[in-house]
Amino acid sequence: MNASLQTTSAEAHVELAVEIFSMLADATRVRILLALRGGELAVGELSEAVGKTAPAVSQHLAKLRLARMVVARHEGTRVFYRRSDDHALQLVLDAMHQAGHSLGLAVAHAEERANG
């Protein structure tokens, strides 16, 4: 691959990364991803977990689905959502970890916990 194509590919990845961060720059969407740590949940359950109305949660879920961060499963009239993979959640957890550092909290790193 020549340098021009590598630059174009790198720029495309940067732009997509920015879109992902933009998608995660919403407290409700972050709370939804955190709520889905334990497995799939229906919209009503997510609504209770994040403290928002079901229609508001549905709007956020639609955006997360378009970004391929969550997937839906239909069972009768109910729709259950789960994370499509662990990557977006890991970004959220890393951001929360960084927030702890920013607040001056003593935050143990995963490698420190594994070796400690």
C-alpha cells in the first residue's frame, strides 16, 4: 500500500473514531451500555435502569443500533437489547477510569490488580 492510501485509510479511521466518541458523549447512552453489562434487557428494564422514559431510551437505542454497538432480539411484542461486543463498553470503562484519575482518586489498574 502506498503512503497516500495509508494516509487516506488512517484519516478514515480517525473520522470513524471521532464518530464513536461522539456517540458515547451522551450520559444516557453510556448508562445504557453499563446497564447491558449483565446481559440483554427489554426497553422497559433499560428505562428503569437509566431513569429515562421508554420512548427516550428507544431513541438512544436506535442510535446505538445504527452505530452497531447494540443488537436487538424480538420476542413476541417485546424487544430485548444486548451489546454487540465488548469494545464500546471497554471505552466507557476506560473513560470512567480516566475520570477517577482526573478527580484525583486512587484508581487501581487492571494489571496492578492482577499482580497485586
